[in-house]
Amino acid sequence: MTFGARLKSARNSKRFTQHQVADTLGLNFTTISKYENDKSQPDNEILQKMAVLYDVSIDWLLTGEAGGLSGTGGRAKMYFDGEVEDLTKEEAEHLRDSLEMFRLLKEKRAKYDSDSNSDK
């Protein structure tokens, strides 16, 4: 399945129209059509918003794999205050998506700060 086919499948599973998705994301519906037909790719910000809107992981949208957990025996682990906690697939995907969003925002803040300092 292609990236566009996964987008369309996720949209259809939520019973959204391309117009509804476009309005929610502040895009033109033809842009959504281009994404779903593999004619164009969304930027990182739109990709994250689509993952949240469709309630899927970014990994699944990009690769078709569910969070990349296949090499961990089906269970993800998190170390918190020296203790190991098993995570459900859903929890691991949420944490991974949140971490990716945090890193992107941090990168944008650093760029903004850099641009602001160069203006002085």
C-alpha cells in the first residue's frame, strides 16, 4: 500500500470527506486529493495533524508499519525513574508521536531564536 493509499484508507475509516479534512487542516481539498494520489507529500506539520486527525501513527502513515515495534517482541519498554514499564502499542505510538512533535517544535524554536538574534 502506498502512502497515498494509507491516507485515503485512514480518512475513509473515520468517514471524513476530502473537503472535511481540507477544512480542518486549512488546506484546499485538491491538496488532499494530491496527497492521496501520491502526486504530492504533506510537510511535517500537516503530516502530524493528519496522524492526530485519523488517530494513526506517523510511522504507519509513512511506512505502513505500526510504530516499528516488531523487533521488540510486540512490547515496547520505557525506563522511568530507573523502573522498566511495559507499554501497550497504543501508548508507545502516542509517546513516539509526541516526542517527534516535541523535537520538531524545538527545532522551529531554535530556528526562530536564531533568526531573531540575527536581526539585532
